[in-house]
Amino acid sequence: MASNRGMGRGLAAILSPTLPADGAEELPELRRLPVDLITPNPLQPRQSFDQDSLLGLSESVRERGVLQPILVRPCPGGTYELIAGERRWRAAQLAGLEVVPAVVATHEDRESLEIAVIENMAREDLNPVEEARACSLLVDEFGLTREEVGKRVGRSRVAVSNLLRLLDLPDEVLDMLVAGRLTEGHGRAVLTAPDHADRRRLARAAADEGWTVRETEARAREAARPPEVAPKPTRKVHPDQLAAAERLQDIFARALGADVRVAPRKEGYTVTLAVESLQEAEALAKRLSFRAAAGD
């Protein structure tokens, strides 16, 4: 995913239990910080940022603001260093924003933050969305692979991937997961539906009517099934036309030295030329061009 998965809501809850408890000022705090007081983290594993992608994100930020807070730590002189969210910070700069929402936490380095997130993945009171956001933080911002995350939190790569997929759900469905109205299994089942409108509709029905995960999966598959199209009536092909198609197929194959298929089409024929690679297609085109030039 470089993705734009949600990490803002619940981020402080993921981090807070392992942060120092000596004073309230050391706990994560959500603030609005001036963009020009924030500097990139030199330990950021991602060193290159796709400009087109940033421009697209900046357009979204210009219209809707930064929906997911960045994560920073305070530095001497009243500045802040990015821990996570550099794409959002850069996009905010491009969009001309003066301030951005940020979770401010005191950490010696990003490794301590990584440890905090990993330790809190074992908490029993984290809901699936908070767990998914923690995994997203480790994968998208810290540069860990899904397999590495799985090993560190004691889960399989598939389990981590399934958690991350939940963040593709609409916000309304994520809220249902947070509230406990739907389970992680329900969330994965709803993702089978083709678009957000169907996902919201199915999630509401599953929560209101108490569907099982299996029933939700069946309803989602039904929503994803394309509408049935009446089969077109088949046209009977005259035997003489079939025989002519076979003769033409042999003629074309010998002339071109390629795999050719000829099929009857109304009063004429459809000729399909199959090649194995671009190189084969280019070689065939050159042969045909040479023959055409020689015949002029």
C-alpha cells in the first residue's frame, strides 16, 4: 500500500500504554502544527516520492484537508521531526496549507515507536480497525514488509494482509467494526461487494439483522455477480462456408508462417492472427512490409 489508509483515529490509543506515564505532557497529543515547523525524519526508509502521486494527494488535501494526522516528536527550538506521514506533510505543503493535524509524542527514535506499536498489537482491547491501523503504520510508514510485521506480532502474513484490507472499507463500515456491531470476518466479507455503496448497504443489513459471516459472504458474492445477459441466438453456418474457412486458414498460415484462425462471419470471414511475443509480431510485420514493397 503506498496507500492513504487511515491511521489518525485510534493512533494515540495504540501507542499510549507503552509511553512514559510520569507526566501528562509525555502522552500522545493531537495538535494542529504549522507546516513550516516540521522537518523530515532522516531515518525515513522511503527516500523517493512519486511527484504525480503527491500532486494527486495534494488536490485531495486542498479540497478536504489532511484527514489522517501525521506523527511527530518535539525537537529543541520549538520544531518537530516527522516520525510517520511524510507523504501527507509534503502534500499539505503543495496544497498551500499552513497547519496540519499531528499526533505529538516524545520518542528517542522511530525504533522505540515501532516497539510501542508492536507491543500494543498484543492488547486484547484493540478493535480490528485499531489493529489494522497499527499494521498500516508499520508497513506504509516504517517500511516493514507484511511478513516482517507478522513475525514481530506473532501473526501470519495472510492475517496481516487481511487486517490491512479492512482499511479499504468505507468509514461508516469501519465505525461499525470499532463499535463491535460487526466482526473482522464481517468486514472481510463485505469487501467482496463491488463498490462502497453496496458495502455500506450490506454492512447495515448485516448489523441490523444479525447476519452470520457466512451469510454476509453469500450476500456480498451475490452483489458482485454481474447481471445475467440473455444468450444471443446462434446462427447456423452453412457447411460450404465452414469448409471455405478451413481452406482460407491453411492458405493464410502457409503464406504468413504464423498461427492463423479463420471463422465465418455473416457473409464473410474473421481472420485472427496469434503471435507469441512482440518480437514475433515485429518480425512478421517486417516480412509483410518487405513483400508489399517488392510487389510495388
